[in-house]
Amino acid sequence: MDFKNQIDFLKALQKNNNKEWMDANRKWYKEVRDDFIGWLNKINASLAAIDDEYYDTPGKKGINRINNNLMFHPNKPIYKDHFGAGLDKRPNTGDFYIEIGIERSMFAGGLWRPDPKRLRSIRDAIDYDGEELQKILRKKSFKDTFGALYEDVKLTKAPKGFSNDHRHIDLLRNKTFAVATEFSTKEVLKDDFEKKVIKVYKEMLPFRRYLNQAVTV
């Protein structure tokens, strides 16, 4: 994978964030996109080899559109400043997200502001065996990799059906259950980057499995 070419394309795109420039450089875009899809296919195979429950997600299925959704975000530029993709993308569960951008790249996973039904399922799981999730979050290697849960909107008090003195109240007040870790462009360009992808995937897996079991059982 020629990540330098990908990043050079993204830099040029951000300086010329308009349809006219994209149309004129469609061949370059297709070259970069196809290269990224090929790399995703390789990562997809590597992850499937280490995870018996992995949900096969070819690059073309996992890759996200480079266009911003202007219907919901009218003030954003037409095109994103990164290429993103979701792997292990089983329907209605949290995938393993990969983002390669100009200034930073990111791996993330979990569930971002799930719908009320899935959010309730996660909270019910925490009520039942929140100690298991706490154990995952407190593991030293997990904390070294992700820090803590992704900071997002939280309730100011206990959600409906739970008490304010619940032993896991800090978890229950979350509306997002996700973690992320960032990499610099310099790290992405190194030869060992693919090994880091696999290492992060393995570290995140118990967390994602906990959440995905909660929303599917």
C-alpha cells in the first residue's frame, strides 16, 4: 500500500475541495481508492485468520464514501480529509474502524450513540455483569492503547430504570461506548504499520465482543 500517495492525494484534495478538481483528478482518486481497497482486503484476511468469529468484510464492502453527507452536515466541505473503512462489519453491531488521514490516523471500535433499543441492551448487560466490562477497561495494555472510553455526551443522572447509586453508574450514564487510538502519519508510513493494525484489533476485541453480545443476544 502506497500510503504516501494516498496522503499526498488527500492534501491536494483539501486545497482544492470542489467537484471540478475531483473530476479533473478522478484517475488519481481511483488509483488511491483501489490501492486502499486492496490493502483492506489484505487486512481483512489477516484478521479473519486470528479471529474465529470474524465477519468477512472485503475492502469494497468496508470502505466509506469520501463525500461528506451535506444533508446532515451542510457546513462541512464536500470531501473528507481521510479515507475510512469498517472491518468485521457484522450487521447491527460495532465494527473495527480504520481511518487514514492527513494529520492523523485512527483505529476505533464500539458503538457511537446507538439507538435507544441497543443502548438499553448495553445498559442491561452492564447491570447484569458490568464487572466484566470494567475488567476489560482497567486492563493495563488496554488503557495504554486506548486510555478510556471515548468522551462523548453523558447523562447527568442515572438513566431511566437505574438508580443513581448503581455500582456502575459512571458506565450507565454513557451514550457512546467506543474506544479509539491515534497514529501519526510517520507511523503509518513505517513498514510495521500492518502489525500495529493487528495488535490494536486484538486488544480491542474483548471490548467489542462484550458490546456486540449485548446488542445481539
